Amino acid sequence: MLQALDIAILGAGAMGSLFGGLLAEADHRVTLVDIDDTHLDAIRREGLHLTTDTGSRVVSNLCVSRPEQVAAAPQLLIVFTKTMHTEAALASAQALLGPHTAVLSLQNGLGNVERIARHVPRERVMVGMTTWPADKPGAAQVSSHGAGEIRLMNADGEAHAHVRRTVDALNSAALNCTADPDVWSAIWEKVAFNAALNSVCALTQCTVGELSSLPDGEALTLKIVAEVAAVARASGVAVDEAHVVGNVRHALANHRAHRPSMLQDVLAGRKTEIEAINGAVVAAAHAVGVAVPCTDCLLQLVRLVDARGAR
Ligand code: NAD
């Protein structure tokens, strides 16, 4: 019989609300922790309106809290803030970090383990990659369409008991999760995809489809994929570059109306995750002596856009 876990989600936006809602539906005791009072108050009043391919419903067995008001540490903490908010979120929610709390990051980008390991011993930090998509159209609303998967592993590479418990909990919510010793390949492959499509769309304000209609749109994105793959290989991570190229081509051909999250952030005047994606790739490239001129140029340009948005 499945063990119901005490789970907190730190950062209950699109992904955090999706995961929290599905885990609560699977009878885990879930608390959504966020600083967005409008979202939290609406969930307190109405429950979470969750729409997936299996239909629309209201999840009403969720607890919500601001970080500084959390009362008890969970068995499992899933961090789903944007990467640049991880540290502030963890610092303000120390009551979430008990002596036995395992922490999972499925955030995009690189550096997630290092950020969390400043607050929690590495043997209790899990890291992974998910292809589940989520949107948050309004307060107390979340939607997700299409299939996805999760691959995760402990940051120290050991198969601790909390890894199996976490995989089982996520699978009880039909989130299609596997413990994967090669998780870094999956993480870097997603970084390559995001470094290519997110930064170019954020700068040009093109949808994925508009980008593909430019004569050099595909060539530019594939150049970035090649740069990131070279850095990964030089860093000792085996990436399947052909697989990423296939994913990029598929997105260019089929996800034509999609606005990648970095473009959505720019349009909303929010800071982007460029530092955890292109920024982390450029830092890793310097460490292993690989040239990444396109990734670096896009990093500098998105930094300018971020700085302009901050004004
Ligand atoms: P989001 O912006 O919808 O949600 C982030 C949430 O964090 C917000 O509700 C925000 O209020 C909250 N937050 C910010 N600072 C906080 C703090 N100090 N304490 C507590 N909460 C705080 O972002 P998202 O789309 O859910 O993405 C989360 C992560 O998952 C990102 O790293 C993203 O790249 C990754 N990801 C997103 C998707 C997707 O489809 N949305 C898919 C895979 C991975």
C-alpha cells in the first residue's frame, strides 16, 4: 500500500500548483507555500481549479501558507520557484527544512543543487528534469495538457530510501517518474533546448513558429544546441545531441503558437531565468575551455533586456 507523504511545494505557481494539486488528489498531505497572497487566498476560498487531459475539477484538500508562516517540516519539499528565487525562498522558509526533510528540484537550468545545498545537506537533495508543462491562467487556476515525464536522482548519486519514496509518491499522482542515474544527461539536454529556443524567442519576441519562418531561425537554434552539447561533453556529461536537435525541430514545426517562458517573462516585465540557463552554460564553458560565442552573445543581450525590464 502506498505511504501518504507530508509534502510541501515551495513556489506554487504553474508547476508547483500542478504537482501539488495532483499529489493532493493522490491523497498525500500537501501544503502549497508561496508569497502570492492573491493565489493563496483564492485557493483557501475556492480550492484549486485544475484542468488536465483527464478533465477540469476543483482540488479542495490543499493547505496553503506563506513561507514565514509554515508550522511543520514536511517529509518531502519540492522547490518550484523560478531559479533566481530559490535562495530567498529557502531562506524565508527555514521551518520547512527539518532534519529528515528531503528536497527535490525539478526547476529548469543548472545550479539548482548548489543553491539548495547551501541550506540542506547534499545527501537529502534530489535533482531532476520534467517535461510536464503547466500554465497558470489566473489565481487558483492551473492547466496542463499533453504527456510528460520526470527523471530524478539524489545529488550525491546514491539511491537513498527517500529517492524511492519520492518516485513512488510522484507515480501515485500519475506523473510518470523514474529514478535515473543518468539524470544529468536529461538535465543538460533540456538546458540545450531551452538555451536555444528561450533566449532567441525572448530577444526577438517571436513565437516558436515565427522563429521557424525566419530563413536562419532553425540554423541559429541548432548552433546553440551544438555549443551546449559540446560544453556538456567536455564537462563529462554524455548528451544525445541528435535527440535535442529532433526536439527543437519538432517544436519549430509543431508548437508554432508557443511563447517560451522566457518570452512570457520579458513580455510581463519579469526577470528571466537566463542566468541559470545560458549564464550557467557560459560559466561551465569557461571552466572547460570550450568556446560558446552564440550562447554568450544571447546571454549578454537577454541580460540587457532583463536590466531594462527592472527599470
Ligand atoms: P511560476 O512563475 O509560475 O511559479 C513560481 C512561483 O514561485 C510563483 O508563484 C511565485 O510567487 C513563487 N515565488 C517567488 N518567490 C518566492 C519566495 N520567495 N517564496 C515562495 N514562493 C516564491 O513558474 P513555473 O512556470 O511554475 O516554473 C517553476 C520552475 O519550473 C522554473 O524553474 C521553470 O523553468 C521550471 N519549469 C516550468 C515548466 C512550465 O511549463 N511552466 C516546465 C518545466 C519546468
